[in-house]
Amino acid sequence: MKKTMKKRIAAMLLALACLPVTGMRVQAAGLPSWWGNTTWDAFADYELIGQGTWNGKPAQIYLTSPGSNSIVLVQPNTNLMQFDLRDEVDLDDAGMQIAQVLEAYFPGIQDRYDASFRCTVGEYGQPGFGIDMDNRAVKLTLSDIPENIDEIEAGLLVALARRHLISGFYGLGETAFYDMGDMYTNMPYPDTVWTADGTEKPIDWDAVQQWLTEQHPGLTVEKTPYTKYIQSPEKGGGVTTEECYRYSISGAENLTEEEQIRLNCELWEHFDIQPQGIVVLESVNAPVSGRNALESPGDVTLDCELSLLDAIALNKNLLGMESLCDTALKNADADGNGTPDASDSLAILRELVGLTEGFQEK
């Protein structure tokens, strides 16, 4: 199980690292501080300067502008799925229907669903879901990731789509949360780090020194002893002491603030040493969304299949008889010219009769 999770985290970090970055600043409006959706595009003009494990979860750090210490810390939700509900569905009815669908994959979850709380309840370690009423979204949280998670995601996608409940489906790692803050330098480093699988390991500072000698000549590891006082957990227990060490990079104080921040992120990437001195100025509850699995050219009805109903739904929309959500409108642009129109209806029909394949001429 741990190997599977490590692979998923590694794949997630690799995928996120491939996002386009230019090192230029975007407007602050690109990252809303109110509850609402944004996408990875909001970070496209920030510079990705580091990635690794942060408090046991994969994370990325973006520098918001050259020469500053202002950062954004982004953490993908590797154990959470999100289902955006259609505007016309009732929240309580949707919750009960989703509980029925989930029951096939997570036995017992339907019995724990409480419509009055709009969430599942149960013992620790059980999967559960709740309804985000502000965003009309259902969030499923898994404490353990099943080996057949890809099969589960595919099954849930089709089952929820064909009940016409959702306008968005985001699998594990396709959503994230972010914090905006500052990173301060000249902070001491610990002597151990927490890894992605939840274990603690010592930092190999000899290896760090060798790397510094090769990559940053003139910088050296400095070891400073200090006394750690430990209070006994027992009531009235005494205090014991332990001799420990703090570590710092001598010579880093001569670097610019931005260079020190980049050095912190390099140590994070190469040795899992979390950057010190990060002060979160604003914890943002706005979720970041990635790939919406319901986005598929021509699937106007969002039921995960292409049929005559998609052309009919598009035509009704063009005639002003039926509105479409953002996902449906995006899918309606089957020919990719940027606007849903009559040519897209024709493109859907041509695809149905086999004149095109994937909306490309055969």
C-alpha cells in the first residue's frame, strides 16, 4: 500500500512540475482569498522554486515576484475526490443518491450518511463524505487508498454522471489547497525530517556538506549544540535534559534573500529538509482544481457517452430553450473553434456516424 501511495505522490509531483512557469508576476486577483474555485492557471505566471513533502503531503512553493520573499504553498489533496453538483439538483437528494453509489465501493458508507448533517459519520479510518454547501460540491475523503483506486474512480465517474448529478469530477490529487505567506531566512534547521510515508529519519548532514561543496562552494554546514528539556508525561513528573544540535548554512548570510530562499528549496528537494521560516499570512480555503474528468468533446449532456442527445441538447441551447453549465459549454465546442455553434452539432453527428474519429477527419 505504501509503495502504491509513494508512486501516486511521485507521479503527482512530476505532473505538477510540468506546469508552465515563467517567473513573472500575476495580478493578486488571480488567487482569490474568498471561498471559490480557481485552477492551476492561477499559478502559471508565478515561478515554481521548490517541491517536496510538507507535513507528510506533497507540496509546491511558488515565488510570487523576483526579489521578494512572498510565496504561495500549494498542497494537492491526494486522499480526496470532489464531485461538483449540478445547479438543478437538490443537495439532500444528491447526498442520498451519492451515498447509494458509494455503497458499492465502500460498504457501510450509506448507513453512516446523515442527511441532517449532510455527511457520513463513523469510526476513525473509515471513508466519509460531506457536502460543501457554499460550492455545491461533495468531497469524499479516503484514509487508505485502495489498490484498485483507478477502477473505483472510473466507476464512480460513470455512475454519478449517468444519474445526472454532477458537472465536475475531480479524482485524487486533482484538487489542492494553498496558503499565501512569506519565507524568512537565516533560520536553523532540525536534525530529522518527516517522510511522505509518515516516518521520521535523520538528516545526513555530511551528504549535505558534500553537495554544498559541489554546488555552492564557500557554504558550509555549521553544527551548534543546545540542551533540550523534556517534561515527563506523567502527572507531577520531572524534567529531563537531552543534548541536541541545530544546523545552519554558514556563508548563506552573504547571499541575497531570494538566493537564500532558493537554497532552502534546493535542500528541500534534494534532502527532504523542509524550508524553515515560512509564515502563513493567509490560509486560503479556495480549492484549486485540475483536470475535470467530465470534460470530453461532444459530451454536452455530461453522461460520459456520445449520443444523439448531445446534439439535441446543444441545439436547444443555441435556440435559447435550455441553459448549459460551464463544463457542458466547454464540451459543446466539439470542433475546438472556441464557441459552441451549429458546426459543433454537425461535428457531433459526423462523429456518431463514423465520419470522424475523435472529431478528427479519418
